[in-house]
Amino acid sequence: MAQHPFLQKAQQRQPDTVSAYWNGQPILRIEQGQVVWEAQVCPGFGLLTFHFDDDPYPVYVQVIDGA
């Protein structure tokens, strides 16, 4: 089974920090393997982005259709 592209990037870069954003709002922060912050998200249509080491450009983007 092929590895997900996001996991491939994480394995290659081994970031100290991983952050997730839902429609531009922070929902998850992991620092050195420990969850330090997470928020509840209302399901629905939106944009999910993941960022490494506080880089403003996402390493992975997914549109969620909410269906």
C-alpha cells in the first residue's frame, strides 16, 4: 500500500512543528511529537491545510466537501 503524500513529506522533512488549519483558523499544533493545542471543528465544506515549522505555505492542502 502506498504511503499518503502528507506522510511522505513529513518523513522526508521531519519537522519539529506541525500545524493544521481549517478555513484559515488554527485547529491543531504538534510540537516535537506532542499535541500542544487542538480545537473542535464543525464539519462541513472547507479547506484543510497542514504546515511544517510555522511556514506560512502549506505542505498539504485538502478541500473537504462535507458530504
